[in-house]
Amino acid sequence: MNASQSMVFSLVAVGILVCLPLIGVTAGMTSLFGVIIPYAAVVVFFVGIVARVVRWARSPVPFRIPTTCGQQKSFPWIKADNLDNPSDTKGVVLRMILEVLLFRSLFRNTRLEFYDGPKIRYASAKWLWLGAIVFHYSFLVVFLRHLRFFTEPVTPLVTLLESVDGFLEVGLPRLYISGLALLAGVTYLFLRRVSIPQLKYISLPSDYFPLFLIFAITATGLLMRYVFKVDIVGVKELTFGLATFHPVVPKGIGVLFYIHLFLVSVLFAYFPFSKLVHMAGVFLSPTRNLPNNSRMVRHINPWNYPVKVHTYEEYEDEFREKMIEAGLPVEKKE
């Protein structure tokens, strides 16, 4: 399957997902799309995440294999890079904080370009870092804002976040920056994937599908807020009932909400089996979470079976006379 086929396949798959609740809710299956599927998606999400994390945690890592780009700690008179090449837990923790919160390795990333024939140069890739930051943090803000539908009363943190997110006070209802930023972020990641030939060539349906799915979720959310109004009281009643395990399906919410909820449920269920699970995997990556102390601590593979070794001393004792005759240096003359 080439890149174009992968993109069309993913787009058709998301289109089918949009049609399923449209047909089902019209046929009266509101309980299925409003209660059963969301509960099933949450169960699959947590069970899948726990299973993958446990499997990663049980994977043996006998050696130190951190990705480094700075001077390793060695002699006292050689300055070590404690952030890019940490040798202790403190440096690893600081490195992980910058990696998780600021995508530091992506910020340092460069791209390789060919020009004037076989010449190579390295160019900045800061646009990718900025797009990733906008996408991830706007997604986080949108997720936290939606907690108002699952709590009563609304927590002060969510209220404060909404005030900051909608500080422009544009329009009625108030315009939230995070929603537009999320749409812009996912659009940039998609355009980057289809505009760079090398990246497009290696793209698979698993690369396009989450982008189209998140785009559809964002688009339906924005349509509900700014174009096609839904019964917010009914939505709060349904979501709060789900959160308190007393599900209620009010009438008159609108099919657009069920499409939005179904797509979110699909994203939750798809998450543990996709590349999106790097959110949890980054904490268990041995290239990030290990100190590079191979010069201070000897790491022995515990799975190596015992092997009879032939030391150099034994080798020299056995072949000393022949080595001397051949003119090879020896440590001991006798």
C-alpha cells in the first residue's frame, strides 16, 4: 500500500466511523452510542495501557543504552555534560522533565538536505518542534476543559483554565484559543506528512488514521460550540451520569454530539494499540531513563551462559617460545 492509498484508506475509515453513529442514533440506538460504547472504550484504554506498560517494564535492559550527545563523565578535569549525558539519577530526572514537558530532543533535532549536487547540509527543524508543542498542549488544555462535564461543582482549576483560554472574549459563546490551536496543530502535522516526499513515502495508515480521527473530533467539537447548538444541560446530565456510574440518556441532545462522543471513544480504544501510546512509553524508554555510567559501573549481562575463557596470561604461557621466535613482544621473558 503506497502513501496515497494509505491516506485514502484512513480517510474512508474515519468517514465510516462518522456514519455509524449518524445511522445508529437515527435508528434509536442512543444507549449504545451514549453509554455502552464509551464504557467499553474506557475499559479497553486502561487495560491496554496497563498491559503495554507491564510488558515494557518486564523487558530486560542489562546494559546502559541512553541516547547521548554530550561529554560523558570521566576524569575530574574533563567537564561533563550532566544534562545531555547524565551519570546519576538527578541528571536523568532533569532530562526526563525537559523531554516530557518541552520536547527537548525534538527542539535539538535537525533535518538533512542535499543541494548543489552531492553536497549535504543540516537545517533547522524548529517548525516541527513548534507544531508538536502547539498540538500536544492544546490537546491537553481541551481535555482538561472538558472535565467540567464530569464534575459538579466545576473545579476551580478548570474555571481558571477556561478564563485564560478564552481571554480574548471574542464572540458569543466565548472563543477558546485551544480549540483553534488544536485544529491548526493537527493540520500542520498532516500537511508536513504529505508535503515532504521522504516522510510521505514511509507513511502508513497508522500514521494518517489518528490525524484524521483527531481532526474529526476537533471539527465536530467546534461545530457543536459555534455552529450547531446542542443541549448542554442534556450533555452534562449524560456525561456526569457516566462519571458517577448512573448513566442517563436524555432526549434531544442531537446526533452531532453522539458522533463526537463516538469518535472520542474510538480514539480511547485505539490509543493503547497505536503510536499514540508513546505518551506512556517515553517514561520506560531505556534511551531516556537510564544514566550513562558505563565508565563507573561494570554492567554484566545476567543472561550470558558461563563460558570458559582463555586469558592473555594463559595464552602467553602457552605460546611464549613461539612468540619470542616470531619476534612478538611478550610481557614475561620466562
